[in-house]
Amino acid sequence: MYAQALLAMSTFRWLRHLGGPGLLLLGIADSSVIPLTGSLDVLTIWLAASHREPWIYYAVMATAGSLAGSYITYSLARKGGKQALARKVSRSKTEKVLERFEKYGFWSIALPALFPPPFPFVPFLVAAGVLQYSRKKFLGALTIGRGIRFSILGGLGSVYGRHIISFFSRYYKTTVITLISLAVLGSIVAMVQFLRSRKGHVETATKQVL
């Protein structure tokens, strides 16, 4: 855990040093490859608080990174079908997620995109892909939700920059360790859900054979 904390802190420093491109890379990873709960929000606030560039620049870069990562997840789900959703959500919740998406469509992406962590957003991205939801509408909803969210965070960082920088400087290690803990917890939950879904599919297949 200590080694992971050191690696995460050095990675966070590197991304912070990159500035806007760092937000882009983190956004792609967070929404597709490696969910890093809260990291993108923290980095957006931090960079906006530093006033190196106008805060809107960081809001746009965070939104662009999140859009790119989310589109990767969406595209993979379009190819993977319901099995892709089963890997992200327990079997008992799969139909509920699909039902909500079929009912609310556009707003099933736009509204969850606004919610802060640890709200589980990825299942809705996967549901959009599984149901072959329109690419244009998907990107439009995501742009609205993420755009508003990161604009709010960037604006807060710009207005309260001095206090925010002071807070993060004092509790930097604590903040990073907390983010790591959330990421690890999220990974464990995802793994448990995946194993449950696998077990459910095996049991169903066994019953069909018998």
C-alpha cells in the first residue's frame, strides 16, 4: 500500500506538472481503463486554483479527457453486448440499469455525468453501448453533464484558489492516499461483481444443459 501511495503521488505530481494534457490523460484513464475515483475532480480544482491558465481551459481539458475515455467504454460495450454490462454490474442490477436507460435515454447519461464520486457512472456508459444508443446523442448528453460539472469545479478552484492550494499543500499525502483507497475499493467491488456475474452465467448454462 505504501509503495502504491508513493507511485500514485509521483504520478499525480507528473500529471499536475503537465497541466491541461495531464487532465486529458487522466480523464481517458478514469472513464475507461482504470477508474480513479475523484482524481480528475481534484486535479481540475488544483490546476484551476493555480491560475496558470484561465480556469475554463482546465474545465475543457477535463471534459475532453472524460469524453474520450467514456467513448472508449461505450464503443467496447457496443461490441460486447450484455456480457459487457454483466462485467461491470451484478446480474441482479443489469436489467434495472438497462430499463432505466431505455426509459430516460438522454438524461440517463447527462444527469449521472453531473454527480460526484463515488456515484457509479460507468454502468450507464456500458448500457448506452449495449442498447446501441445514438453516438451523437451519447456525446451530446455527456458533453452537457461533464461540461457543467468541470466548469463548476474549475470556477470554484479559480475563486477559492488560495484556500484550496493551502488545503492541498497541508493534506497532500492524505488526499492522495484517500483517492488510492477509493480506487482500490472500487476495484474490489468491480471484481466481486464480475465474479458473481460469472457464477450466475455458469449456473444458468448448467441448468440449460441439464
